[in-house]
Amino acid sequence: MFAATPRELGHIQEYAERYSELSLSTLTHIKHQGVEMPIQQLSFGSSHPSAPCLILTGSIHGVERIGSQIILAFIRSLLKRRQWDSQLNDTLNKIRILTVPVVNPWGSP
């Protein structure tokens, strides 16, 4: 059994579909006890190669699911604020935010 629920992994896909400014990519797949799970990244902000980058990771220990939930809530908050916060938009034009909300879906080393 894996620690990251399909609901959490499903939220990553939902966000990518709902918010056009998010870029979704699958970094790799991890196989454990015959089941393969994707490790996915959501990113947004500047696409300039030399832009500073903030990287947020969650669910490193698997059972600590709150990390992925916080990252997803933070992303949602930023994307909603972009609608009215010109200062945030200016900042996101200068930096890139990369997130891997579920690093270790199995919760094992």
C-alpha cells in the first residue's frame, strides 16, 4: 500500500488542467511492489533560463502527506492572487516556481 493517495496525485493533474499557466511534467516513474507511480512536477512563472527558481517538495517521507497538501494549497493561492495582485505578477515574471508535491508516494526508502 502506498502513502500518497490517488486523491493527492489526482489534484496535481486537476491543477494542471484548471490553470493554464501551470506546466505539468512527469520527472520519472517509481515502481514498488509491482505498482508504478509517476513523480510529477508543476511549474509556473518565468521561463527565462537564468531566472531564480524556488523549488518546493512534499511527501518526502510518504506518510507525511501534509507537505503535499500545503504545496497544493500554496499553488492554488498564488494562482488565484494572480488575478488581482499586480505585484505578485511582476514577481512571477522574474522568478520560476517548481514544485514536486509528492516526491515519495510509497513512503519507503
